[in-house]
Amino acid sequence: MPIQPWSILFSLSIFLGSLIIILLTVPPFNRKHSNNLLAAYIFCHVLFGIHNILLSEGLIAKVPYLFRITKPLTYAVVPLLFLYVRSVAFQEVHLRKWDWLFFLPALFHFIELLPFYLMDTEQKKTLVNNFMIDMNRGLKHNEGILPPYMHPVILGVYNTVLIVSCYRLISMANRSTGKALAQNITQIKWLKFFTTANAVLLVALVLHMLTFAYLSWNVYWITSLEGAMLMIAIGTAIFFYPKILYGFQVKTLDLKAEEKVAEPLMETQSTPSTIPSGRKEDYLARIIHCLQDKQAFLCHGYSIKMLSEETGIPYTHLSMVVNQEFAMNFNELVNSYRVDYMKKLMKQPDAGQFTFEALAEKAGFNSRTTFSRAFSQFAGCTPREYARTLQIQKSEP
């Protein structure tokens, strides 16, 4: 029996999906929670592709116990998309307490199909043969206890709500990264592409469901091929934008700068040890403009050398002004601005969407230890205590 042409498309989607899963789950790419969610999403599509090859080549009749085995996963794919988008958009490092609720529909569908899965092999073969004769019957999804066509309706509504929520999350992330680096812009574009590709597939599925009774097309194969093309498109995008595999790590100019008390300039020329008369006020204005107005402290690894280059103030003079006028060293000064910025972020309505680590990263901190120590030093309490105070203030009349 010759290989069906659409089996080649399914095989390509399986190959691409499997390769991406390997890349996402082995070092050095497995450093992001979001990558694990993306791998789980792609794994579902790989299983769909394997199931479709068994159908297209007529092999499912030899292994009837695998028929419909991937059905519950149809309720898990878009929730995984939503969780992935949220984790990337808000730089989450783990699932939230109630995220398991997203997968209850998939669990309920699996339980509903248990009688079908435990059915006698001969009965399943009969069902498989009937399905192969008219695959559009498969759109009924009536192997469980729900009435025919009920599952497609539930899936359509459920997935629509989640995809709309994805666009909302992307919009929120886009607003919160107004001064983002280039890779953050790429991140937003990727999330839009990823969500839109799934939205297009959902719209196509709904249209096929509404028109299959009036057309002679094999709607099952059309929708399956569209799913395979979605997987190929996503796989191609990932290979063209490999930063996706790294979880869009924030660009860092000097990871150790925050831990240094001072950093000598590379230049060998000497600078005067005293500040010329009348220059201190000018230097102070330049420092405040750079840190307060330009928010240079948001740059990860921001160093005194970088501030010296931006303001044109000699390194020795800059260090002296910071120590004398602010009564702290450079790193303490930068971290004080970052803590103030983080406190502003915590007061925003959407602050609950972020972890403390994500907010700290937005404020320019590189590590949890540094931001926790700095927050306690300049705010007089821990981030959790400050958040609790904000909640109490909101609840007061």
C-alpha cells in the first residue's frame, strides 16, 4: 500500500516537534519554566501526528486500543498555550497554586472515555472500521456520555476564552515593557504569532464544524492537516528565532556589577583627586538626570563606569560626589532607585500577575539575594510585607 501524501506532512510535523522537544528539555535550554510548558504543548501535537499517521495508513485497525487515545489531550493543548504565554510574558518560574484546574476538563474527558477505552477489542475494531468509512462521524465525539457534538461546542467555547485571555496577557506585557530591549520586542512578536496561529486553527475548526454537513469534504483530514501545518509553522519559527529556546533571557551587560563596591576604569590616565570649584552642582544634576529621568538603573548590571561614560564625569569625581552628596556608595544608590521603582510596580493594578522575582528583574536587579537585601535596606521591610501593607490599605474604607 503506497504511503498517503498527507502522511508525509504528519511525519514532518512529528520530526520537527520531536526535535524541538529535545532542544527544550536538555541543557542548556532547559533553564526556563516556560520552555517546559512549550515542550508539553508540542508533545501533544506530536501525539496527534502519530495518531493521524496510524489512521491515514490504515494501521489503527491493527492497534484499535490506541483509537481515540489522544482525545483528552484536545482539552489540554490550549491551556498549555495560555500557561506558556503567561509564563513568558510575566517571566514566571513556576506554576501558580490553582493552575491545575486548567486541566480538569482533560481529566474529566479521560474518565468519561474509560468505558470506551476498556471496551472489547472486537467492538473497537468495528468502531474503527465504521470511522474509516465516514471520518466525519468522528466530529460527533459521542464515545463518552455526552450527547453528539457536545464536545466540539465545549472545546470551541473553552479554547476561545483562553485564546482571548492570551491576547490580553500579551497586551499587558507589551504595556509593561515600553522601554524593553530588542529581545523583549521579539518576545512579544513571538507570543502574538504563536497565539494567532492557534486562533486561526480554532476559527478553521469552527468553520468546518458549521459547514461539514453541506460539503463533501473529509473534514477530519482537513482539520488534522491544518494541525500539522500549525506544528510545522511553529517549529520553523522557533528555528529562525532560537532565542525562544533560551526563554528570552534578559540582556545583561555586567552580571557582577551589582556585587562590586567600585570598579576601576580601564583607562590609565589619572584624574584629579579634588573636584574643581563650582562643578559639584553640575555633576549632581547630571547624575540625577541620568538615574531619575532616564532611568538608567533599569539596565541590568549597570556600573559606575557606565554612568561615568553617560554623564561625562571622571570616575574619581563621580565616586566622590555619590559618596558625599548621597551618603552611600554607587551600588547602594542604584539599588535605592530600583527599590523605589519596584514599589511603584507593586502598586499597579496588574501587579498580582507578577512574582516578586519578575518585578525585581523589571527594576534592574540580577539576583533574588541582591534585591531582597536592598528592598529590606531601603523599604524597611521585605517585599512580601510591603505587598501585604498595600493590600491592607486597599481594603480600608
